[in-house]
Amino acid sequence: MKKTAIAILVLITILSIFSISFAKSTTETSTKQQVEIQKWEYTCLRQLSEKIGLISNSLGKEGWEMVSFAFPKNSVHARICFKRPLK
């Protein structure tokens, strides 16, 4: 009976230690992920349709990436939004 009680206490101790170390590693991973969040800057333009390619290529060379494009009905202008990593 004493051997069983000791075995149970040892098992509980081992599981407790494992749980504490697992919780600690999970918290450290979450903290690291929060530190590495990329921040962005955005810009949106209203542009004539024939200039979309020129504007997009020019902004692309400056590190901007197109994230949205809309061409409203009855309009010759497109709405284009870009983002790039915030420095």
C-alpha cells in the first residue's frame, strides 16, 4: 500500500513539473510571436484607368504592394490601395 502511495506521489510530481515547464514554453512562444508582428503603412489612390500600370510599377519599386483594387461603375477612376512594411 505504501509503495502504491509513493508511486502515485512520484507520478503526480512528475506530471506537475511537466505541466509547469510546458506552460512556461507556451508563454515564451506567445511572447516571441507578439514581438515579431509586422507593422504596415498604407496608401490609397484614385487614379485614371490608363495610368494604373505606371503608378503600380512605380510604387512597387518603392516597396509598396497592391492590396486592393476597385473600379466603381460609371467612373474612369480606379481606387487602388497599397501597403509596405513600416520602417
